[in-house]
Amino acid sequence: MTTHTTAQISVDGMLEDLRTLVEVESPSLDVDAVTASAKTVAAVVESRLGRRAVLVEGEAGPHVRWSGGGDPKVLILGHHDTVFPLGTLERRPFRVQDGRATGPGVFDMLGGLVQAIHGLASLDDRSGIEILVTADEEVGSATSRALIEERALACGAVLVLEGAADDGGLKTGRKGCGTVEVSITGRASHAGLEPEAGINALVEAAHQVLEIASLNRPEIGTTVTPTVATAGTASNVVAAAATITVDVRVESAGEKDRVESAFAALTPRLDGAVITVRGGVHRPPMPESSAAELFALAQQLLPGIGGKKVGGGSDGNFTGALGVPTLDGLGAVGGGAHADHEYVIVDLMAERANLVAGLVKAIRGSR
């Protein structure tokens, strides 16, 4: 394996760039905000790595793509959209205090992007490296999936800069995940004068929630969890419509097929009710086998670093499912993803930047 000499990476420089990215808010699907964010990400990449970054337009906003030239051998994969609405920054500005950097998006996943950029900047030779920073990961990657898969197959290895696991370890596997929406159409009637004339979508939804919950198989890693339900319009009207939203997580392609088939087979209990199902497991499972080779390299570079399978999804699900070697969780060490207490541990930023640089050198040396 090609060894990597730890470089002196400026933590102050990383914090400067992290502040720059955080202070351009980027809520998913706000195209104007995400466009401004993409331009900022591209400017930071160009300033540190010295080659032009290209904006790839998409319906959800631009993706940022950069190449170090030469034959592609490793893809650095991340996203610049965040879950926080415009105005969050005013309430929760970027700060560095008590060894932690805080602010919207620092952990998921702007800190990881900054670490990767600075790690790559420490390399004299950046050929064979590609960076892809997408605009819609937090909402399912519908506009970026094809590009992600294309570049992953072209490069042959993927490093995903999502935040580290809770214990600071890497993410060596992920469940497949998705959202299913079950809509029920009934018929309204006066709840006092003629309730029998209606078809109560709320009652039908109650039957279906129990049926859906029975699809759980936690002993094999499958969770099917009804999370949101809406029904009805007024207290004296039989509900004409109801909707059930369901979070689905699976560890195998077989369970994906079983659960999706079960949703498709849902049958109304009330005469005249109609059920419509939309969605499914849109991120396939990322098998641990896809991470084995790269995780072994990471353990040589940073002895003692751990790895674990996690329930959350990322764009690594797509690349790992293709059979492309994929290692996830290489981003910031911290916590609080999607929460107000989101944070990054500053003292570990340089170590993780060096880990990315070392992995890139090792991958290029083996291909």
C-alpha cells in the first residue's frame, strides 16, 4: 500500500471555509438558496485546489463537480443541501466555542466537505480525483442519482463525507431506506344525520396502520414505522380522505421486495374505500462487503478507528449497491445531525482531513 505522511493542515483555514459555507444557507428544494450555496462551494474548491469546479444544473439546484485531471480513480462524494429553513442562521449563527464548531449544517455535512477539500489540498498530485457535491441528498437524490452512479462506476472507488458514526467511527454499511405514502379515499357524509351514507377514511386508515405495522421484522433489521397520519376536515363530517406516511428501513434486497409487495397488496376493509400507494425503498441497502477493502485501508492509516452499519441512508447506498467499493462516515466527528445542537469537534478535523488524503493516495497506488 502507498503510505501517507501526515500533513500539517491548518485548522484555522478549515474553520474559515466552514464559516463561509455555513453562512450561505442551503435548504433543500429552495433552488435560489441552493444555487447560491453551489457557487460558494465551487469557489472554496477552486481557491484550495486550483482547478475550475463545474456547476451541473438540476431541477433541485446545481451539483458541484471538480476533477484533478487524469484517469478517474476515486470519487469524493458529498452534498451541500441542508435540512434547515432560511432564517435558521440568524437564530443559530456559526460559532467556535469550547472545542466545538456549531451552526446549521456543520455536521451534516459541510464540515466533511471542508475536511476533504483541505485533505486533498495537502497532496501535490491531485490527478485521478473527482469531487461531486450534490444539491438534493436530504430529499432523496432524485436529480443526482444518475450522475452519482455514473461517476462512481467511472472512478471505481467512493469516499463519502457524511458525518462520522456516534462513536467517531466510519460507516461500513447502511440500511436501504425510503418513504411510502398510503392515501385512502372514502366518502363524506354528515356524522350526525347520516353517518351510514359515508365511507370513513379515518376508520379505514386505522385498519391499515395496524396492517402496515405488522410488516416489521426487527430481528432481521427491517423496520416499517407509520410516522404521520392525517384525516378528516371537521368534527361533524365523516372523513372522506386520509393519508398515512411510513418510514421503511431494510438490510437486504429481499426484504425491500417483500415490503414493497406488501404495500402494493394492501386491501380496503370498508366497502367502497380506495387505497393508493406511492413511494418505496428509494435507497437500496449499502452492503458491508462494499466497504471491506477501503475500511481495511483506513484501519492501516488510522489504527483503532472503528466501523459500523447504521440505519440512516446516504448517497453511499447507491454506489455500494452497484458493487463499487464505498466507505462512508469519513466526514466530521461530532453529532446532532438535523438538530439545533449540531456540532463538530474541532480538534479532530485535521486528523480526518489527513485520513481522506491517505485513502486517496492508497487507492490511486493500488489502481
